[in-house]
Amino acid sequence: MSDYSLLILPGDGIGPEVMAEVRKVIGWFQTNRGMRFDVSEDLVGGAAYDKHGKPLADETMAKAQQVDAVLLGAVGGPKYDNLDFSLKPERGLLRLRKEMDLYANLRPAQCFDALADFSSLKRNIVAGLDILIVRELTSGVYFGEPRGIHDDNNNPENEGGRVGINTQRYTSGEIRRVARAAFELAKKRGNKVCSMEKANVMESGILWREEVQWVHDNEFPDVELSHMYADNGAMQLVRNPRQFDVIVTDNLFGDILSDAAAMLTGSLGMLPSASLGAPMDNGRPKALYEPVHGSAPDIAGQGKANPIACILSFAMALRYSFNEGQAADDLEKAVEKVLADGVRTADLMGPEGGTPVSTSEMGDKITEALSRA
Ligand code: NAD
Ligand code: IPM
Ligand code: MN
């Protein structure tokens, strides 16, 4: 009888490369900590399209609904760029998020001291940084209707004759539940939430601001809450990122702000994420864990990818799905130790250069560091 069931979806590009290193870490916890994982593996994205003609098979979707946690590598790549929209690799990932109703996407950005000189910002701006972006993940302009590309027949003024439509739509309930998640998380950290939208130009932004404030006033009056327009938020993130503790924002702003936050940590290859939904019968939240980065076609197949984002995503699974907080801490410390030892993949090479390790060597070093702990 296994303690934890885990569905691994390596996906495309560097996805399978970084996932191979997570497998080593899972093996380490099985051998050394007696954790029992029931691991199954399946296809998503371009890999699923190649086999099934669609980016996520229904059987895979059903499996994802049943396991304690899903771990995903990355999807997408130039080979699939010209596919029909509904068949694109990214649709597989979006279907998982939507059908599992994973509304709270936690994207922590922490700057490990050893990497403070590798950020594109100065050390004194990023050293000690520890922020958490909570991105709404199942609604907003990613999913709103109407959407599509249509002929704009009755408009002779429109050169080209077409119109592309997406709709930013949020219900109060959708805003309240992600706000609640952000406040709960803030209580366990710095007790501060900054909500970002564009209430100055969007009605959905006005609703966002009012509902976040409502949740604060009625349920979390002791957590400090501020509101910021998202464009100013982007500027503040690079001006003085340590002013933030938890940032809560919508699906699209969260996507963009979290990539920006990635560079505060040294590399996009460092940023993990957890996408959480409502609790299942066993009390664990529906959950999918994935690095924030994509399939990195420019470096795929070369052993250059940094596996840390994916390994830290597994640490988040240990913490949020398996209630193994100590193991999660140990894994994060092992990563920190390896970085402090000067071990670097190519994306973490500063201007002064050095010799990078491969994806696989980085995975080995991290499991060795776990053994030394
Ligand atoms: P990307 O994140 O794949 O790559 C951006 C840059 O960061 C590239 O230069 C890449 O080499 C580098 N990079 C990313 N991860 C890295 C890692 N672990 N180690 C070292 N370097 C790393 O973004 P993109 O190039 O805009 O998109 C490529 C494909 O990935 C697209 O098809 C896109 O839709 C998809 N994508 C998927 C996800 C996901 O699966 N969650 C996320 C973002 C993008
Ligand atoms: C991410 C990615 C995805 C997103 C894509 C691949 C659908 O950029 O997870 O950050 O836009 O949400
Ligand atoms: Mn993104």
C-alpha cells in the first residue's frame, strides 16, 4: 500500500530532462526516508499529440483527477506552433488546470544568497528576497467568453477584415476564493498581501479590488492589505521587490509578473509552482506542481537545463500534498547547499563565467547533498 500517489507528466522539450532529476529525488526519499510513492507516468502536450492526436487524452485527465498530486515538466515547442488552436500543447495544460479547478497558483520567488549576484538586478536589491505570487489560474482572460478569431465583414474600415477576441471575466466568487488562499498563506509568512489589478481601466479590476477588500474586512482583518495597479506593481517588483510578502493577482497579470519575479532569483530555471484546488475527500487539495518555465526549445536535448525549478516543485508537493514539511525543508536546504558550493547549470553562469554542470550532474549533486544533511 503506497502512502502517496503521483502522476508524472514530463511533457516536451526540457520537461523530460528536468523530470528525470526529480525521479532521482523521489527515489532518494523512497530509499532513505521510507516514503512510499505510487508513481505513474503519462503524456501531455506535444508528446500526447504525437501519440493520441490531442494534447491530453481523456484517460490521462481522469487519472489526474484521482491521484494525490500531478507533477508536470513543460509543454510546447516550435514543432507544434502551426497546429489548430485546440490541439496546441498548451491546451493540454490549460485543460488540466481548468478541469481540476486549480484556482490558486502559488509561485514563490526566493533569492538564495549564493545567487544574489546572478540576478539581473543588483545584490542589494534582491539579497534575502522571499515573496509569493498567488496567481488566479482558472478564469480571467485565459478562459472568458466570447473568444475567437472572426471575420469582421461589415467593417470596410478594417484593413485585413478580421477581429480577435478574448474576454476578461471574473465572478465575485472566483475572486474571493483566491483572495482567501492568499490571506491564509500570508498568515503563515509576513502577514501582508498586496493585490494587483487595473481598477483604473477595467471593470473586472474594480470588482477584483472590492472583493479582495471584502474578504479582508470580513475574514482577515489582521492581515495587512494594500492595492496596487499592476503596471506600477511590475515597476515596484524591479525597483524594490522586498517591499512585498504575498502578491495576489489575476491569471494574465500573474503570468507576466511571475516571469519578471523569476529574474530576481537569478534564473527562470529556479522558479517552482504549486496549483491548488479544493480539498478532496482525503482532505488533500487537488494539486498540480510544475516549474514556472516552459519547454525551452533553444536548449532542449543538450543537457543544459536547470532542474532546480522542477525539483523545488516536488518540494512544494511534499509540503502541500503530502504533509511532509520536514522533507520539503530538507530538499530546499539541499538545493541551497549545492548552490552555496558553487555548483551551477549554464543559466546560472555570471559574467565572469566558469564551468557549468549538466542537468544530470545537478540532480546528482542535490541527492548527494540530501544524504549529507
Ligand atoms: P521558456 O520558459 O521555455 O524559455 C524562456 C527562456 O528561458 C529560454 O531562453 C530558455 O532557454 C530559458 N529557460 C527556461 N527554463 C530553463 C531552465 N530550466 N534552465 C535553463 N534555462 C531555462 O519560454 P518560451 O521560450 O517563451 O516558450 C517555449 C515554449 O514553452 C512555448 O511553447 C510556450 O508556450 C511553452 N511554455 C510552457 C510552459 C509550461 O509548460 N508551464 C510555461 C511557459 C512556456
Ligand atoms: C505558465 C505558462 C502557461 C500560461 C502557458 C504555457 C499556457 O506560460 O504556466 O506560466 O500562460 O499560464
Ligand atoms: Mn508563463
